[in-house]
Amino acid sequence: MFRPTWMEIDLDLLSRNIAEVRKTIGLARRLIAVAKGNAYGLGLLETVPVMFESGADVVAVGSLEDGIALRKAGCAGPLLLFASFLHDDAAEAVLQYDLIPTVWDVESASVYSRLAGAKHVEVYLKVDAGMHRLGVRADEAVEVAKRIEQLGNVRIDCVYTHFSDPLSEEEFTRRQFERFVRAIDGMREVGVSVPYACCASSFVVSMYRDMYLGGVDVGRLIFGFLFLPDPVVKLDVHPVVRAVKSRILQTKWIAEGDTVGYGRAFRADRRTLVGIVPMGWWDGFVRGGHAGANVLVRGKRCPLVGGGISLEYSVIDLTAVKEAVVGDEVVIIGEQRDGVITIGDCAKWAGLSELELLIGMGKTLPKRYLGKSLDSKHRTGQYSARVPR
């Protein structure tokens, strides 16, 4: 790792979080672990094997490219694809790499049926229960499911949906839930086989135990990115991002009245020791809105210099740590000696949610994976297959 800035990810915590979700939902329900967005920016190839080995029945990805990358790396477990496609070449790739496609109309299901020929195709049917994103309208879902089943070689293994705002809109969420359940009941009444239904994302698992149905699909929860002040269902989960760290590249004294950064946004009101750190807004450090922001150097809080954040570098005030030298560790998130900066602290300073902050940082920062779960098969891309119940 040549760049002296990195994110530390604890794979053992990921495993423990999945075990906690499994304990909460029970053994009879399916657990869909969501790894969309390159596992929320934390790395598919490193996290997905831990998901399967820790009890996930299915792993969901958001793009065909991610699904193909996992298969090429040796992943044999069931992979659900949230997305759908506009042309046959993509559908052929879905079948070639044995991914589970999401459908919401007869047309797309017919494409898979035609391309599969004599082979059986398992699909997940997505219902729009009121979020008005992807999915078949709830009042049209029964007819669509019936026509898909009539294709013969296409089997609906799961019907699922996603709720708009389960955290703050309980009344609307319950209306969505009732709409979804009516659609499921209607499918079964006309003879459509629905092995299981799923509407419980991370927020729903934490707030509505009565909505678990036959399975849950959780992403934020297993990564510990669900920062709720008062969840109804208490789960002992923790952020798998243990720390974000860098090192000092250069130190220099500037005189009172000297300015720092583009636009000369900061003016020193005293003689100041500054340090240059190789992490900028390209790495998820938002350029504005850092009032009160600090990092840790030698266990002491050192302020970010206002206006000192550029594309790949930041400037910090080291005056309180005059003994700091080039190469000293800088903690952006995490613990150092007696000091600590939480994910919440950093998100507040950046004017972002915790999830937005971590995803932004995860897109570019090199990763260091920690924990006993990081064994040889994870490093070499060897995956275990897990057959869903």
C-alpha cells in the first residue's frame, strides 16, 4: 500500500453483525445480505465470502458487473441481481453467470424464458407498493405473476418490495405493507407459487418485527451503518469501518497573517504549525462545512484548517502537537491513545449522513481488512457455496 491513507474494515464485526441479524429473525427465514454499490464501497471480493460463511442465504448486488466479478472470483453462492436490462445481451450474461434476475413485467420474464430454452429460470418479482421506484404496481402484480408462471420454465422464487420511509412514516409504511400483503395473498389465491415474500430492509428489521414475513434483505444493518437513536428491535451491531487514517507528509510553520488554501480562505491569527495530509474531497472529505472538524495526532485533537481541503490534500493545525513529525499517524475516524473521533463526529462536520460519508470515503480509499475472518481463501478469492433454505 503506497498511499499513506487508508480505511480499516473489521471482517469479524461483519460476521458478528450477520449472526446478530440471524438470531433476531430466526432460522426459518431467508437472510438476503445486500452488497450493492461494491458492498457500500467496502469491497465485494473481501466481504461477500464472509456474508455467505456467516449465514447469509443470498447475496444481492446492484449491477450485472458486480455479479460477474463475483462469479469470476469463484463465488458459487446464490446471487440476486436487483437491476434489470434493456437488451438481450445483458439477459444472456445473467443466465451465463447464473445470477437471479429481478423482473417486474411479463416482457422481461419472457426474454429470460426464450433465452433459457429448456432450462429452468428462477426470478424474483419486485412489487411497487408505493415508493414508485422499480417494480410492478401492487394492483397489477397478481395478473403479472400469473402470466409469468404460465411461461412454464420461469419460476418466481420470491416476491419483494421496498418501503419509502419506514423510519418516520409509520402510517404510510403500514399502508404499503398491507398493499404488498394483499398482492401476495392474491397471487396465492389464483395458484401462483410464492415460496417466500420479503419487505424487511434494515430499517424495517429494526422498527417493525411484524413485517419480517419469509425473509429480510439487509445491507446497512450488517455493515453497522444503521445509526438509529431508538430502534424498536435492539440489535447488537457495530460499524465494520473501524478507522480512517492517514500520515503527515510535511510540516511547516506559517506566520501570523499568512493564508492557506485556494482563495486564501484561512488566515492565521498567530504563528501556526501546519501539517499536510494526503486526503481530500476526492476521498469523501467534503470541501465546505467543516466548522469544528478535528483529527487526532499523537492522541490530541488537531483542527482542520478552514479552506485547507483540496482534491487530494488537507491542512491541519499542529500547533498543539509541536513534536509531530513527518510520518506520524493521523486519525480521521477512530481511536488513538486516549482520543476518539466517531463516524458521527466526522459526518456532522462534513454535513453528511454517516452512510453518505462512509460510502464517499470507501470509493477511493485503500482498504486494510482486519479480523480472523481474513484467512487465505478470502485473500485468494475462493468462495464457499451456500444453498438457500
